[in-house]
Amino acid sequence: MVYRGLKEPVVETAHAILRLADKYILQLRDDKPEIAARGKWSLFGGQINNGEEPKAAIKRELLEELAISIDDFKFLWHADYSDDFVKGMVRTWFFYASVDNVWGVHKLSEGKEAGVFGFDELEKLAIPDVMAQALERFHLGGENIKYYNMKGRKIA
């Protein structure tokens, strides 16, 4: 199968744009050579396991990384891009969720830190390009962003 002129993804990931009121929550990644975007701020999430659905993957990742359970995720879009770290194409599924009701009980178990930032603060951070572009796209869409189901049909 070919995706937009690229080969089939080598890796698929699921990442969440998390909002706490009007702020964005990001993860400061560990500085380990075996992980992508090491030492950078990024969205919470990670690799989708073989046979796992993207929405199940993001729910699992947030439970593993922050010890929070969120059921009300909205699928935003997916992005295909070439990545030097994995030496191939990556497909990342982006989701959105508010953490207003669960942030008080979170416990960071992966990464160096969880940070809460206003949009204007993001430009000062080292963020992988695809994650920075997703944050900007979401922010500019605001409350009017179009949400899509997993088959690309508009649902809100």
C-alpha cells in the first residue's frame, strides 16, 4: 500500500493534544539515545502496538505515562512524514482531550517532566517539527476545528 506517494509506515504512533483550561500539556522527553525526540518537549503518546487501534493506543499511553484515564478523546487527523530516527515513514494519529477533571491526580512515570504552557510560550521550547505543527494547527482552529472519525468522515 502507498500513502501519499510514500511507502507504508514503518511505525505508527498516537499522540494527544492535552488541554488544561487554556494551556497545553507537554512532556519533556528523557535524554536517552534509544528514543525519538530525546531531550525535547513533545506531546504525550507513543508507538501503536501491532493490532492495536490508535484510540486504544493513546488511552494506554496516557495511563502508562501519566496514570490518568481519559475516555473522551476526539480524533483530529493523522500525519505521514519521513523520520530519520526510524529511517522511514511514520504515521502519527493526533487526538485531543481536556484533562481539567483528571490533572490533579496525574503521576508522571515517563519523561523528565510534564509542563503546562500557554500557546505563546511554545515557540521558546525545543519541540519536534511535526508536534509543533500539530499544536499550531489545533490552536489556530480553536473551538471551530473539524473533528474526523477514523475513516475520515467529519463528526463535529
